[in-house]
Amino acid sequence: MTITARAVALGFAATAIQALMLIAFAWPAVNIGPRDLPIAVAGPASAQLTQQLQQRDPEAFEITTLPDASAARNALADREIYGAIVTGNGAPQVMVASAASPAVAQQLTALAQQLSGVPAVAVEDVVAADPDDPRGAGFGSMVLPLVMSGMAAGILLTLLIPAFGARLAGLTTFAIAGGLVSTLVFHTWLSIIPGSYLELAAIAGLASFAVAATIVGLAAAIGRPGIGLGALTMLLIGNPFSAATSAPELLPQPWGTLGQLLPPGAAASLLRSVAYFDGAGAAGPLAVLLVWAAAGLALLGVGALRSRGEIEPSTTPERVAVPA
């Protein structure tokens, strides 16, 4: 293949990647809507309200019936539901947890107004988002920098550091320093989310390590194509389906669920759980990040063993021909 033909082929490949990126980022945004979204209804008219919700869209909500407003508050604090509609004593009351998803809180408030016919319903935000970021825009913007910096670290360590042990040292340094510095920005300076600085720094560092280690590990195990595979996975699937600005149940399925099985989505969920809900619901996303980090290290080990086998001389003694 001539240089010109190769350049044309690369141009078409870049066009395909551009189209995939547009689809990956735009398609979820224009298809936001509840899909088995966990909510609760409570009060004397809960059965009637449940029927109304199911008639509107039988696949939109996963509805739990609770006895009263107190039970709804507990369920919201434990991240079991995104919101609740409490009936009795006039117009229904809406309970939300904007810290879990400002987008869901807005949708449930609008839905309660439509069902009741009242212009403004009473809304109680049981677990509120940070007052410096009430719409969650700042929180959602944190995910892409974590992904991009992790990708950059993984690519640079792969291309510039030939020794596998040194790559591991670079990954560890990036995770610790990156977690501390990034948390200093979004927690202390911008005040996007509350919580313990060190806990949030540990999560940011683990997420960064998981992304970078995946790219370094794939490159070590399968060569340069591993860089592209890891980067495209994190950027084209992990980031747009992370649900950092919405909720997994608002995204098209199974992509919303898949996004939570990748580091960007797991990091966003884990940060929410630790910052706002005292760790409720943290076990799942923490396990996801640990699995990705461990897989990256395992692949790095495979690459190191393979390289050692290729460069070490044979231990079998060579036979020396003795002249007769």
C-alpha cells in the first residue's frame, strides 16, 4: 500500500471514529427517559396513584408501596429509590434526592404536578445536591477529565516507559497524586461535592488508576492495538453511558447498565454514595473499580512474563562439537 493510499485509509478510519463519537455522545442525550426507575408511593391513595403511573407508561417506573412519608425518607437516604410521591391531606407531596440525580428530581416534580393538576406541588429534597452545584452540571463535568487524564497517563507510560516495573511505579504515582490534586480542585476549590477529602481523593485515584492500568495492561498484553481498544472503550462507551449527569435508569438499556460496569460510571456512582449517602450503595461500584484495576495489573503482568520469555536466553546448555 502506498503512502497516499494509507493516508486515505486513515482519513476514512478517522471519519468512522468521528461518527461513532457523535452517536455515542448524542444518542443517549436525546433518549433520556425513565426505564424501570425505582420510586415509591405512599399514603391512602397509593394504590390509585400506582395505577395511574402504570397506565401512563408501564415500563417507566419500578414502584414500591411504602406506608408513610417517614419510610420514604429512609428509602431515599439508603439509595433504594430516587423519589417518592406521598398522598393524603390534599395535594400529593413529592420527595426527591437531588444528590442522586437532579434530572430525576426535576422529572418527578413535573410528573406529580401533571397527576395532581396543581400548578405547584410541595417538594421535599431529602438528600440535596451541593448548594454550589444544584443542577449537577459540575459533578457531571468531572467524569470526562478523569477519563481523559487516565487515558493520557496510560498512553504515555506505554509509549515512553519500556520497563514494566517502571510503568507500575508510574501508575501508582499517577493514582495517588492525581487523586489528591483532582479532589483538591473539585472538592476544596470548586466545592462541587461535600464529604471527606481523603475518601473522595481515594475514589478519584482508584478511578484514574483503573482507566490508566487498563490501557497499560492491554498494550502490554496485545501490543499497540491495546491502546486503541482501551481508549475507545473508556471514551466511546464508558464516558457517555456513565450517567454522571442523569441516572442509569434514564439511559437506553442495556447501555445504562453497561455504563455502570465500566470505570467512569462506577466512579460517578461511588462518588455520589460516599459524598451524599454515607456509603449506601457503594459496594457495587467499588467492586467494579477494583476489578478493572486488578485486570489491568494482571494484563501488565502477562505482558511482563511474555517479554521476559522472549529476551531471556535458554537455560539449556549448548552442546559443543568436539573434533574427532
